[in-house]
Amino acid sequence: FAAIIPGDSLAELVVTRGITNFFSLYNTLLIVRIICTWFPDAPRAIVNPISTVTDPYLNLFRGLIPPLGGTLDFSPILAFLLLDAFGNAATALPAELPKPEAGISAAASS
């Protein structure tokens, strides 16, 4: 992102906040999906769209951690950890971008 987004710009703010908001929204959808599995008679109008969005991501981890006893699925824990790591990286992104003033003054003093 450092080559695309100049430091301290509106574009940087929009991109990083957008990524952070996406991860937060997806995290919420994962929680709703997991809660819906507790209720066998949950309305299909709610469950199907959420399943369509979240199941491909959860299936990545279901292959790594099989369900215990055939019913207890611990794979969402790994999915949440990875999503949280990506969210934290997106939040820290603006702090990692070099400031344009620092590059100019360092080049001028050399």
C-alpha cells in the first residue's frame, strides 16, 4: 500500500478504515452464522445468505480441524484468530507507512 497510498492522505484513511470495517462486519457475520447453527429451526431467509458469505471461509478451517464427536466444531476459533490478525494488521497499516516529510528531510541532509 505504501506505493499506492501517500502518507497522511484521505485515501489512506478511507482504505484503512474500509478494510477495518470490512473485517469487523465479517466477524459479526461469522458470529451470527455460528449462533444460527444452535437453532435448527432458524429462518432460512436469514441463514442462507449468511451461509453463502461465511461458509467458504469457514470451510478452509474445517479441513484443518475436524469436528469433535461429529458435532462440536472448533474451526471457527482458528477462523476468528486469522480474521483478527488481518484486522489488526489493517489497523496498524497507517502507522507503518513512511511519512513523506521524513524522506525529504533525510535526503536533503545527506
